[in-house]
Amino acid sequence: MKEYLFDCAVIGGGAAGMAAALEVEKAGFKTAIIEREECLGGILLQCIHNGFGLHEFKEELTGPEYAERFADKIDESEVKVFLDSTVMEMDEPADYPGQHELYCYSSVYGVFVIRARTVILAMGCRERNRGNIGIPGTRPSGIMTAGLAQRLVNIDGYVPGKDIVIIGSGDIGLIMARRMTWAGCRVHAVIEIQPYPSGITRNIVQCLEDFEIPLYLSHVVSEIRGKDRIESILVTPNKDGYPDEENSFELKCDTLLLSVGLVPENELSRKAGIDLNPQINGPYVDSHLMTNKDGVFACGNVLHVHDLVDYVSAESRSAGSNAVKFLQSALTGKQYSIKSGANVRYIVPQKFNFSDDNRFYLRSMIVKNEAVVEIKADGRTIKTIKHSHVQPSEMISIKLKRADLEKISDLPDPRLEISII
Amino acid sequence: MKYDVAIIGAGVSGAAIARKLSQYNLKTVLLEKEADVSFGTSKANSGIIHGGFHTSMKYLKSRLEIQGNLMFDALQRELGFPFRRCGVIVAAFREEELKHIQNLYRQGVDNGVIGIEICSRERILDIEPKLNPDVIGGLHAPNGGIIEPYRFVFSLVESARKNGVDLIVNFKVDSAERTGAKWKISSDDGQSIEAEYVINAAGLYADRVSDIFKAENFKIIPRKGEEYLLDRMSPAYPNKVIFPVPHGKTKGTLVIPTVEGTMMVGPTADEIDDKEDLTTSREHLDRIFDFSRRMVPSISERDIITSFAGLRPALASGDFYIEVSEKAENFIQVAGIQSPGLTASPAIGEYVKNLLKKLDCLLVEKKDWDPHIDKVPRMRNLSHFESEKIVEENPQFGNIICRCEKVSEGEIVEAIRRGHTTLDGVKFFTRTGMGRCQGGFCTYKTIKIIMRETGLSYEQVTKRGKNSEILMERL
């Protein structure tokens, strides 16, 4: 079997993988990207709307433009890219201690092995589907995830149907409401189980309100009808947490798109023995974004689902630079724990150290105006940050400088707690 | 076209009969109303090879179950479908259930079930550690097993076709008339064939087909079963098929390890009127999970990949009805094939062959009958070194299309070449789209491969035939 030796192997060539690989290669280490599709870019390639890059490039780009900027840099770099190649298994070979082994399958390169001292997991996420939310009824054609529809319309040029209903007001669902309207379809409704939208406000305005597409908050799809192709759905209001069946109504449609959440895709990681955090469905990582396996890092949507690609790029560069330090045996700094405090659904990473600046990403459990993010350690307040508005669908990014931490440098085993109040 | 024998219905019964008859110098045709074989009741089967202790030998279904069970090892060697004798258990949780266990055990012994044993609490927890520790005892039949039902049907039909049987799909029998010594059978869209002998294996519609041939009058009562498929990462995956102690007509809601590593819970059993009602409901979901968690506590709704429903074609008698018709000439009824129909199917093939003999159908064995079919490599089951060789020979096997179930382009192409040209057909043959993402990533790739291999245009590619198209317009 063909074997390739690298310092760093990056699994996935989307936004996360490209940013991480560039960072490692820049430091002079031999780096590879393994990408299952025929070109780099990942899911960005089907996101032809704009709004990408405001943080990263200080300008508004489309998804493919954003991807291209990174892909061009990869082309100019020494990063070896294995396209059309799927990593089937990740292993720690007994006869090569300190190395990781990736078994890859490809129609171009055949079956081959990559060995590397560091691995960066950047496989992204997948969409939740009908089974995950258990919608009762028949099983006709015409039901698909919003991302699949987006792919079909934007890349392959096919329209899956004409009369559309969308479940879930996540960003992909909202963007697809607009996209399907532009493709000449009638979007009859967006149905959201929560009393508030799950997508960012900009998308509610630009994708629904501008096109007068009704958004049903606190409603669920309680039944799917139709034999061969979907014909209609039954929509039921949620009243005080219970279905209000008497006020159910039928909506005719030939297509039902699901935008009901994303799940980090960690089957490969899990099989390789990487511990996963059930709160985020991604690996447990320390402040260096390193998993429980030495030399294996994670970043982007495989770690936790982001709503801005700019944050993915930033986080992935950080994973890359930590991999560099690992390769230079310079990854130091004792790790201390962080706890989610009041109204915080999760924090990534769940460790911090005193030797670097620390960057945290967190999600709120509540919708609130004039909120304050408060960082404490053992009762002592380290920092408070004001936010004019927080909501679960908008990830919060905070930076804790080394200097901020000096306030607690006297504590023997400090434990951070981040709350939203 | 003129045939000696026409079999109506390409579910597991029709397929097993077709394969049996392919051994003889007969011209046989298999007629199926759907776009592919195994698209009716056999598709939504639980995939269990039963242990032969649930019913008494006074029933035909029980006799055929026991005989059928014994035939699967040889069939697997010839046809290569996924099958494993993992064994089945019946778990008792209350004192009074132990009496039922005794009865089932005695019935099993009377039926000649090899290796059947009554288990103490310790013994049953030892062979099935996933069981709720509140279990107090049970029954173990090591001869029971698990199978992929549609793959079994596909392989039977492939074998039959290889040995000369014709398959006509999208042929919905609409009328029949006896002209001379032949039946002329016409479909609802104007196709017709002629056959000397007709076998009615039409499953849910066996009663309607019987009417069309002016044969016996009976009623098929659809009994619906809902099932839930759980991710292969579920911690609840058991060693054995786990049955509750049966109460009433059915075997109850089970916990089933599938032979391909996922697991199922179900089925329910509700008699309904509508033969097309394959809906699932929230109430049943709750009931199934409440019930199955009592047997295996680690079962979680979080692991649900998908749900589906199937309809058992039951007769009021509860037994199979496999007889030569007394009213229609040269017409054999194969009706009421509910559970354990899958287990019994190879024996049904034998049984029906013998009925044909009684009707003076001349059965001469073919000299060149080949029981084997070509096996398609399954990338997920191979070692990396085995895969390497296969990919070297055909790089399409290195192109992984379905990431969840690790299915390659090569496997999809093989499915299409074997006649499975719908998305569901490809899915059942290869498992593409059957995993946790449910086709989110592979659907468009599979559609493109189907278009490339068959020459179909985008709007002709369907989920499962008829009006189940997936793409409506070109942008």
C-alpha cells in the first residue's frame, strides 16, 4: 500500500481545513489536505449568497469567492492536496509511536496511507433530517434537507419542486426560502417550533420579509401526506408546550425542505477513540484545540457548529498554529477548566491557560437585549463584556488576554465561569 | 409473450418461487406492479429468521418456518446476502410470564428446534448483557437469525433471472381470461402475457388478484407495523433478537440488531383497512420506545435515523393459504404470507413447486442450472488491503459516495446494472443513503450516477417509481 509521510494531515478541505493547513505550512512543515470532493471549498461552494468575509477580509463576499481566496493560497503553497479522497479510518500505529495513520480511499490515488505526527480534524458538519425530528406521516419523495436542495439548485442546476414549505428558520432554511423564490418557486411558509427564529436577524429580513414569506413561530409539522410525491403537510400550533391540535391546518406543497439543525460529523473521530462532548457533538478540546489524543486538533464545524465562516477561519488558524507549536515541542501551559455559567449553553474550548491569550466561543440559552457576559474565577470577576443583544442563534466570541488573567494568577487551581446576565 | 408459469408479485414469496422454478425447464415470468422487486411488504420486513417455537406445527406457516429456517445457510453460500444466525431470545420480566416461556419451550421442542434452552436470569443476562437487569429469565433459540430482507429478495430474483426467468416490473395485473389452455394476463397499461399456470403471490393484493382470476373469495387484512431504525453508534445494539413474552396475536415489539450493524425497534401491529397506509405516528413512536426501553434501557430516541411502516398481508385464519385453486384452472394461491413468511419463503418455493407437479406441470431439471450469483464487493466489510486490490482493478470502488455507510461508486454501478434504477432500489441494494445523514450528502451523486448509467434524464429518476420524481425542473 502506498504510504505518504507528512508533519500534519488535515482532514477536510473546506473553510476550516484550508485555514488550518495554510497556517501549518507557513511554518515550514510538510502538510497535506485530504478532501473527499473534487475541489477545495466544502459547503461554501454552494453558498452563492453574499455576507461572507466581513471579519476576515473586511468586505462582503459570496461563499465561492471566500473559498477561492483560501484555495488560491493553497495553490501557491506547498500544501499537498489529495482530492477525491475519503479518510476511512484513523489509527495510532503501534510500530510508529507518536504518529497517526489515515487510511484513505480514492478513485484517483487508490487506497493509501498517510502518516503524520499531527492531525487536524476539519470534517465539518451534516444536517439533521426527518428521522432525527420524527415527523409522522407517509414517506413520499420531495422531502430533503435545505442543504441538499441548495446543492441541487446552486451547483447542479436542478429545481427539486415548485411549491415549497420549509421547516426550521435556521440560516440555511431562510436563505433557501429566498433562493427558491428566485428560482421561480412559491415558498408558502417557514415553520419554526421555537417562539423565536433560529436564524440571524439579517436573514429574517432579507430572505423572508422582503419576499412576504410567512414565518410561523411556535408551530410544528405534525404530519406529512402524499403517496409517491409529497402533497401536503399538517401544521399544528404549539401552545404552552403542547400541540394545539384543534387549530391545525393543512398546507399544500410538493416539496418540504428541512433546516432543523446541524450536527458535527465525528464518526471518524469517535472510532479513533476521540472523546466527544455531548453538548456540542464535537471533541473535547483544551485551550490549544487539542483533543484527548496528543497531536490531534479539531476546528471549524466538526468541533462545534458556527454561524459565521469568519469565525471558522480564525479558529482553524489557531488550531494550525497550535499544531505548529506541537511539532516544535513548544506547546506548553497548564490547562485549567472553564464552566458554563448562567444562561450559557456551551463554551468552546472548555480549558484555558495562562501562557497565551485565550479565545472562547459561546452560545447563549436566552434572547436578551443589553446583556452582559461575565467572566469570573472562584467568585472573582475578571472581565465583563456588554452585548446590545444576545440570542441562541448568534455565537459570541470573546478574547481573554494574558493580562486579564493576571488578576487570578495567585489562585492555585482557578476555575473560570462564564455567564450571561 | 408466452410462458409456462406466471408468478404475480415479486416479494419474498414470489421471488423464492421464481428461483425454485428456475431450476426446471420452464419458461417463467415474474410480474411486479412496482418499479422494483421487494418494494411492498418485503421491504419493510423486520429481517428476522425465526426460531420455530412461536407457533404449533398444526399450522402450515409453522411447518414451513421450520423447514425454511434450515435452508438459509446453503442459500447464503450460493447468493451471498447478509445473514447471521445470531440467535433469538424471549425475555420474561414477570413471574407469570415464566409459564409462557415453558410453553414456548415445549412447543419448540415438539417442533424439533435444535438447541433451544430455558434460561435463568444469569444465563440470559450473560448471553444478552444489554437486557434490563430486571429480567427474571427467558428462552434462547440459537438457530434464529437476522437478514437484510430486500437483499435476500434481490438475490433470489437475480439468481432466477440468471437461470432464465423473466422479470417484468411496473406490470399491475388488471384482467385475466382463460383462452384454451392458457391464461391471458393484462396490465392496467395495456401490456399482456400468456401463461399456462399462474401463481398468486400478490401479497396485500392477493385477494384482488384472486377476484380477477375468478378464484376463491377471501379478504387480506393489512396489519400495520411501525419500526424505528437506530444509528450503528447506538450503545443499545444487542447480540440477539430480543422478543417480549407474546400476548395475543403477534410476537410483540422487538429489539432487533440488523445484520448490517444498525438496530431496529418495533413493530407495532394494528389491523387497518387501507392497503396503502404506510404512515407512522407520534403515539406509536412513544409506545414503541417506552416498551422497548423496558427490555433494553439504553435505547434512546436520540439515535433514531428513520422510521417506516409495513403492512402484513394477513388472513382471518392467521395461517398461510397455499393451495391449488378449486375454482380457477391451473391457479395456485399463495396468500396470507405474514410473519414468518420471510423465514418460510425458501420452503414456500419448494411447496409451490410440488403443487405445480400435482397440476401435471412437467418439471424437468435443467442440466446447466447455476445456483450461484456474482458477489459485489462491499467496501465497508473489507480490510484496507482487500480494498486496495479491488480499487486497483476498478477505481470506481475507491470513490466513496455514501460516507455514512461507506458505499462506493462501484457498488452503485453494480446495483444499477442489476436493474435497480430507482433511488430506493439503489439504496436497498447498496445501503447508500440508509445511514445517519439519510442521503443528505449522497443523493445528488447517486442521481447523477443513475442518469449516467441508464441514460435517464433528471426528471425520470425517481425515489421508487411512478410519480416519485426527485427533480422537477432544470434551472
